[in-house]
Amino acid sequence: MVQIIHKAPLGDMAESELFYGSIPDFMRSSRFADDDTRISVVDYDTDKAMTLARVFKVSGMLRAQLFHTYDVGKKKDGDANPKVIFYVGNTADNLACHIALHDLGAIISPASTAYDVNDLLHQINVVDAALIVAEAARADVAREAVAKAGDKFKHVKVVVFEELLEQNRRVRPNLIRVAPIVHLSKEQAYTTLAYLGMSSGTSGGVPKAVELTHFAMTSNVQQTAKNAPNLVDDDTVCSAVIPTSHIYGLALFMLHMPFLGAKVVYHKKFDLVEMLEGQKKHGVNYWVLVPPIIVALAKHPIIDRYLDSIRANLKTITSGAAPLGGNVVDAVQTRFTGNTRGTLPNNRRIVIYQGYGLTETAPIACLCDPLWDNLNVVTVGTLVPNTEARIVDENGDDQPAFEVTDARALGDAVRRGDKIPSGELYLRGPQIMSGYHKNPKSTEESFEYVDYKAEGLRHYQDRWLKTGDVAVIDNFGRIQIVDRTKELIKSMSKQVAPAELEALLLSHPDVVDVAVIGVWQEEKATESARAFLVVRDPKVDVVAIKKWMDEQVPSYKRLYGGVVVIDAIPKNPSGKILRRLLRQRKDDVVQGLDQAKL
């Protein structure tokens, strides 16, 4: 089998350019690390603000407390790198605590504040937690989970984050001086774990702990900055509404942005009105969002109240975590600027585009600069430097780039159902995970291994990550994610991507939100697409929406499985549709079901 390896269009960084050290030492290398005038992080709720220099001072006090009071970093029982679950919502203090924990050699496993006792219990077991730092509102849940974990975890302490911050006022300088700081050698940097991020994995299933090294995390900041030099700078003001318990929010809001001098406005949780108020109050010019929020920007009536502030300040919106349809982008840009180009009367543009990554890629694998001439909203950009890709079809054959002549040709071909060289996306690069913690079977299944020494490759080119995403790459280097391999619908022997149908349905004015799954139809002896719709008005004729949809797609993509009206589409905190919950539904009223034989 001949491998076809697709490379980053901008080329790679030299080995000497990559940072080999701990995350805190990387952050200390930022040119803003000693700046005590430029605000780096601010809380939307409390207006608490800190410079990056102040963040390091606070982290020193937290390091002293965690070491002297809670024994983090004290090498006892053979555990030099204790696993600490960080069970806290978005706050301006999170970065200081992460730096303190990493300076002591701890491995951090962020936990969503949406987790209940059983969710947290699973995480405690998976990561072998030694300590839990919990916000006050979730401390009792943490204690209950520890109690439920049994004797093996009876030593696990629950530290209330707010109390830890309050105690900082009483930390004596001499305690800070004697609290150790762990520095990493080059080899230690790419083998020492920094994070255990919870993920369902590239093949789905029960959440696993993704092993991410210090080198993976710092490399990704460098890769992203090189690939998109005009995306973030010291004039950037960004809203942090994506949970920092997810690697997408954590990496961008706690590493990328502060390192590059941006100001990050932290929102404890997502609330559309608060996000808009924060944009207005702080002059936010960059939104990092997920598709459900962008759909709200296109359709929610309250947006009209904030258009003046949006038009005055906003420059860029990037979307990740799930596919975003071009129709939604057109709708948002038309609403904000009056045209699909995103151009305001003063010729300033509001650019909306997608990136791509996984927890397993720390997290960014694809992105592009917002000023790139070949930017295309339906693609997820290009491979970031030092990242390589393969497109492997269901027969195990590598696929070449799809030759196109203009920016929209790839998206048009996908919509028409043309035969294109698509397949599962394989990736390798410095940002790829080490594996799934305590799960060698899943790790083995997720990689294709390479004898990198025999081939004269770099240490991080030793294996290909099988992402589980179906993709196609064009001759400009742009990648389009067609869908998840496990979510594709096999209708009339052809593959149908739910994301494509969802994007089209979202362009209908009566559709607020949508999810599409495949349902088996015995009478047709095939799988068919079924749409779950959240509609603007309960009186709307959803069969008419189905008919409108069916008229725009080939027969095998039609909604022969009918439509179901529901109150809300089930999604996880990062915005991904929980299709398994839709598949488990029973006794739904299905409208427009086509039961005729083929």
C-alpha cells in the first residue's frame, strides 16, 4: 500500500524552534510574562482582573499552599506526579492554579461542573485521583464521589477552590521560596504528562482519559500561532464561554491567548445574554464558539439589541468541536453586516471560519489565518505546521488531494454527492496524545504505528492517530470534515453525512436546531435519514419542511425516516450532538415517514 502523506502548506518549524520544557516555563517565556500593566484575565461576574505578571505571583502563593498544606509535589508513596482533578468552572484564577499544580509536577484532569456524582466517580477511578480541587458549589458532589469510590481512594482530599484563594492572603514569603518548582529536560518534556483530558475517544464509548504531555500542549500553541499569525495578538479581547474543563477551552483561554498577550474575559458558564453584555462591556473582538452558539447568533431575536457593539468591535469568530454549515455562516454574516462576505460599510470585515481538532490533538490540528485569500468557511482550514495527514478509505487505500479550481468547489461537490477522494483522517505531529490512560487496548486501536527511527523521522512521527472523522483534502491544503465514521448513514448503499443535512435544515427560517440520525427501514432494506427538529413555532408544518428539504437533495439523502419535533437537541457541554440519546428514544410521533418500498 502506497502512503499519500499530506503536509502543512506553510511548512514545518525547525526542531530548534519547538519549546521543550514545562507548561509554566513556556508561559514564563512569553514576552508578556513580566508585564504588570496589560490585563490578561478578567472575570465577567466579579470584574476581578489580573496581568500575566500577577497571575505568576498568585500561582507562587498557591504553589506554597498546595505543597506545604496538601502535600502536592512531596514525593511520597512513589507518586512524583499526583493526579489532581480540577472541578471548577471558568474563572480568572484558574490559570494561576494550573501553573502552581504543574510547577509541583502534578498532572491535572479537568472535570466538567456539569458532572454528577457518578460522572466524577468514573473520572476518579480512571485517572487514579490523589486530590480534587472543587469550586464551593460542587464540593459536596466531590466529597460524595470520593466516599462512593471506596477504600482505595479514602486518602483523596477535596480542596475548596474559593477557600484556597482566600488562604493565599496568609501565605508567608519564606514558604513560597522553599516550595519547589519542577523544570523539565527536553526528553522529560515530551514524556511527562501535563493533562488527562476526558474524552469519549476517537471511536466513541465510555469516557477515557487522554494523556497529553507538556510538549504536546506547548507545541500546539506554537503551531497555531505560526499558522494563523493574524488571529491573536496583544490587541485581542476574547470571551471565554467554552468550558475550560474541555481541552478546546482550556488550551485556547489558558495557554494560547495569555501567551500571545490577549485579554480573556471569563464567563462562569455560557449564557447568551451575558456573552453579549460581556462583548459590549469589554469590547470583545474575538469569539471562540461552538456551532449551537453560532446558530443562536443567526436566529435569536435578542441579537438585534447588540448589533451596534458587534459591528463596532467584532473581528473574528472561530468555530470548533463539531461541523458548522456554510448556510449558518452566511446567515450570521448577513445579520451582522448585511452581506454574506462579512464586509461592513467601512470595509472592515467580520470573519467567521472553522478549525478542527480533538482532545487527542491538544487540541488544534487544522486552522488557517483569517486573512488568508483561500479561506473557505465550509472547510476547517489547513494542517498546522509539523502536522501530517493521510486520508484512508474504507478499503485501506490512501487518497490523493481533490483537485479544485475555486474556493467553493469542494463544498459544492460534497453537497452534490460527487465521488470524491474521502476517507478517515489520520494525523501525526507533536501535539498528538501519548495514549489513553490505563487503557492499552483503546490506545492500540487508535494508532497505526511507524518505525520512525528506521525512516529517519522525528520522535513524534512514530504513529498515526486514527481520528474517526471522514475528511477530504483539496489541492490548496484545505480539509473538509464530512462526518464521523460511526455517524455516517448508509442509505441505498451510499454514505450520507448527517452534518450536511443538518446544515441545510438549519437554513430553513422555521428551524431553530436540528439533529439527523439513521434509522433502519425494513420495508426498504436500508438505513434512512430521520431529522429531529426544534421549530420556531409549534404550529409549523414540519412535513412541509421535510418536503422542502427533499427537493434539494438526491433521493438517497432524503428524509425517508421522517421528522420528529422535540424541545431541545441533546448535546454535551462542548456542543456535540448526543446522537445515541436520539437513537434510544421510543414512542416518538414521526411525521412524514415514507414506508413505500424502494
